[in-house]
Amino acid sequence: MRCSQRACSSLKGTYISIFWSIFNMGGVIGGLIPFVLNYKRTEAASVNDATYIGFMVFMSIGTFLTLAILPPSKVVRDDGTKCTNIQYSNVTTEAIEIGKLFLNWKMLLIVPAAWSSNFFYTYQFNNVNGVMFNLRTRGLNNVFYWGAQMAGSIGIGYIMDFSFKSRRTRGFFGIIVVAVLSSAIWAGGLANQLGYSRGNKPEKLDFKGGSDYAGPFVLYFSFGLLDAMYQSLVYWVIGALADDSETLSRYVGFYKGVQSAGGAVAWQVDARNVSFLGQLIMNWVFTTVSYPLLIVLVLFAVKNEDVEEEITKAKEVAPKEVE
């Protein structure tokens, strides 16, 4: 994809949504496989061998497709500049720079968002989809869960790129939109959760169950929508903190590291039989705490494109004036 340097910077939400849609297409296929292969096994507790074989085939295909990825050195903007100028570092330098991020106030403000962004998967997958639905319906639900992610990323991507002229205003607006939607969806989750518990699990629902199935399905679909909007928003905020790929790669690495730690802890929380309601409340609190911190981050660390462009020009002119 070719674009000018400024255009690339102003379309970060669009590029994130493109990546997120492709990324979650795998989830759609991953849900479709067990649904089709286990369609007649309504009482089964686990998927059959063919399901695992199907996953292995698609993973192998994906591995070979990576050979078709264009090298960064061949990606050129319309203005003739390269999208990235890779200067390879070393292990010692990277270890020091990553260590510094744990004292970086910008990254510390990101921690709650990073922690919660995979923490809620355990509750959603195990204690909503896993507890409430039978095997084939869980597969079908996942098709729509990951499909909702594609739609959610496109929606928030548009908001982050085109809703207002000012990048900072777009950031504030995007956070508010996701925060309001998050509160509504988790409130719906609470209403659903009050109907069952770990010691009083509901009868498994089937997608042919009519109105009994509709409500929980919409909730699970909404969880997927929210996940995509939430994570795409955070990626956009991170992308607005810097323009050079080296710094951004460290920021994203920090985000993914904290995110994975949160996911690991969430599985242990569930394994230790913490109540379903308790897990829902934890997820709701973690995500809610992150929004005001993201607003602070956008307020003090995100510059509008015109200001950023002036700073860049000043840096380019300064050496010439010295000469």
C-alpha cells in the first residue's frame, strides 16, 4: 500500500482495522470448523479428531503464506520515502530499553488497559460460551464473536481517523464511545450472570433454541465487538505516541507482555474456582479503570498532526541553520 508520510500517520486507525479484520478472519474459520465437523454431535463434550486436523492444515498453510510478505525495505510511500528505516539493535540494548519502559509514565498509564485486554477472555470463553452452550453452538457462536471483532475494528478505526479534524479530539471521542459501549455491555453481562453461578449452571443452549438462545448469543456477540473496539483503540493510542518503528515496536512489545500476563492470571483465577460473578466484576472494574488513564495519556502525550509536522520540520531545518 502506497501513501505519503502524513497520510500514513493519519490513517493509523484504518490500518489497524485492516490488520484486525485479517487477524480475526482466522477466528471465524476456527469457529466454523468445529461447528461443521461436530454439527451432529449435540451431546459431545469435546471436539473430534478431524477438528484438530483441520486446524493443523490451516496453520501449515498460514506458515507458507508468510513467505509472500513484502520486506519492509521494499515498502515505499508516494513521496518516495521508505516506510521504515530498520537499524538492527542488539540484545543488551533492547533489554535496557525494555527495562526503561517499566518507569515510563506513558507505559504505566497503558498497564490497566493492557492487563484487562486479555483478562476477560477466560470469563467470556469458559464461563459464558463454555457454560451456557452445547458443543456445536459454541463453534457457531465463535464464528459471530470473531466476525463481530472485524466489524468493531472497522467501526472504531473510522472514528479514530475521520470523526474530527483534531487527532487529540478523535482520541477523546473514541475513548468515550468505547467506555459507554463497554459499560452497557458489561451491564448486560451482569444481568445475564445473575441467572446462574458456578454451583448452579444452566442447561446447555442450542442455536435452534429460539428466544432462549437469542439473548445470551447477542451478549457473546457484543463481547467480541467490544474486544475489537477496545484493543484497536489502545493500539491507536500507542501508535499516536511516536512515529518511528523502533520505539513503537518496544511500546507494543510492552503492551503484549502485560496483556499476556493478565491472560495467564485470569486462567488461574478461573482454575481456583473464583465465582463467575466475581470474575465479571473484576473484568468490568479493570476495563473501567483504564479509560480515564487513556484520556490522561491522550491529553498529555498525543499531539495533533499539524503540531507534529511543525516539530518534524524544525528538526530538519535546524542542522541546515548550523551549517
